[in-house]
Amino acid sequence: MQSSVAFTTVLTYPQIDPIAFSLGPLAVHWYGLAYVAGILIGWWLARGMIASPGLWPGGVSPLTAKQVDDFILWAAVGVVLGGRIGYILFYDLGPILEEPIRAIQVWNGGMSFHGGFIGATIAMIIFARRNGIPTWSLFDLVASVVPIGLFFGRIANFVNGELWGRVTDISWAMVFPTGGPLPRHPSQLYEAALEGLLLLAILQVVARLGGLKRPGLITGLFATLYPLARILVEFFREPDPQLGYLAGGWLTMGMVLSLPMLAAGLCTLALSWRGSVSR
């Protein structure tokens, strides 16, 4: 049984104040700074890619620098609204039906990546159509920089001591302040490495090697590799307490929500490879 295992914690969880700094009565949280950093660095990288027309089909950039600037607000609104609504629908619907005020209490729950993904997708479609931008080119541009935000978001989860992993006896386990007395996987760091750094490196390398010239390829890669990374880490991450395991003592909501995305990613890759995705 798990209680009979001799646990040895080598790494100490760093006690970091969730509040980065305060300006009078205004408390600035690391989580908020993570969103800002992800958006700003993603914007900077996207601008650089737009400034390199040789990366795109026909040697012509699909967006102007101003359009990239304008899309930042659309992206932020889509991610925040979609992320919050997704969390409510996927993870917290029962409690919110009983106490509707919880819907706006963002500190009482959080955000859902899959909801944010849907929200951002809707924002991209509307923005592209309103501005005469090739939709798949906008998808590819955004997909190529999204892992930056995922990286900072998972680091913020770690700083907040939330979304920790399952109990383990590995040498790099940590005891999280809100996770009980037993050491756990620092699964937030696994996600930051896989969904953030590794995925960013793969997408940027493929983009620089000509991947953006085949519409849908970068989008398909992102929509395939992210859910694979998420499903893998879910085996080490503690499921949400209000849901627990959905079946078999191992299936989680994160896995279930990743499957449609994985299927869509594989279909997009196939269509892109066949040249069936138009700009």
C-alpha cells in the first residue's frame, strides 16, 4: 500500500508569495504576470515571424504588424472568457449551479486550457474574417507562439502551489503546502517543460524550416502534440478533487478533453499534408 512506502524528499518546495508586488491597495499576482508575459513575448515573436515574408506561402506575410498588434486584445479576451467558461462547464458546473456567484470568483477555481483554446479559436476566426486574413495562416502563427503562454502559466501554477501531482517516492518529489504531508510529483514543471519549452522548440524549428508554407501544418502539430503531452502528464498529476478519476482509477477529465483535440489535430495534419487546407 502507498502508506507503507518510505518517502524521501530531496527537493524543497520554494515558498514563494503568490503576490509578486503591491501598488498601494492593488496586489499584482504572479498568475496575472504570467498571462501578461505569455501574451507580450508571444506578440514579440509573432511580429518577428511576420517580418520574415520568406517563411510564408508565396513569400508574402499574411498579416501586417498592425494587425498582429490589434489581435492581441482579441486573443486576451478569447483566452480569458473561454478559459473561465470552460472551467465552469468542464470542472465546476455543479457547485456553480448551487452558488452562481462562484462563476465570477476566478480565485475560486481557475481557468481551463481547453476552454481557452476554444475561445481563442473563435476569436481568430472572427478576427480573420473581419480583416480579410487567411484563417489558417492566422491559426498557424498563433499556434507557433502559444507554448510561451503555456510555459508561464504552468510556472505560475507551481508558484501558487496548485495543480500538484500524485503522491510519489521519487527523489525530486515535493511537499506542497496545500497538498498534505506526503511528497508529490511537481507535475506543473513537467507540463511547463513538455507543453511549453519542448512544444515551442518543435513548432519554431518546423516553422523556420518551411512549415508555415504548408497551411495547417503548424496548427495540426500543435493540436496533436499538446494533447499527447497533456495526457502523458495526467498520469502524474492529481485529478481535480471535485471530479476525481472518471473511470478505472486513472482516467481524468484532462485526458477526456484532450481526445477531441488530438483527433482534430491528426485530421488537420492529414489534410495539410495532402494540400487540402487552403490559406
